[in-house]
Amino acid sequence: YTLYARKCSKCHTLARSVNSEYRGEDWDRYVARMSRKPNSGISPNTGEKILSFLKFHFEQLDAEE
């Protein structure tokens, strides 16, 4: 979470992503797109960690429903 929060909050609120309708492979494309933004600081390794967090977060939300 900490890495996700530090990197993703540079450009938008965290609520934007944690309240998203994206699931599974949607996140692969989204994080890849964000990593190409200038000054994102999202390397391939960092992107994988952010993806892991987002997928885990949404698996938990979906399991609660």
C-alpha cells in the first residue's frame, strides 16, 4: 500500500483507483499506461508491486460482496 500510495498520489487521488470499476487485467493495462507518464517513477518492478496491491485490494472487495 505504501508504495502504491506514494507513486499513484503524485498524479491523482487514491480514491480514484480504489473506487474504480477496473478488475484483473484492466489493471495491467492501466499501470503500464501510468508507468509511461513522465516522472511517474514507476519502473517495471515497482509496477508489479503496485499491480499486486491493486489486484489484492479488489479481490478482497469482490469477496465481501
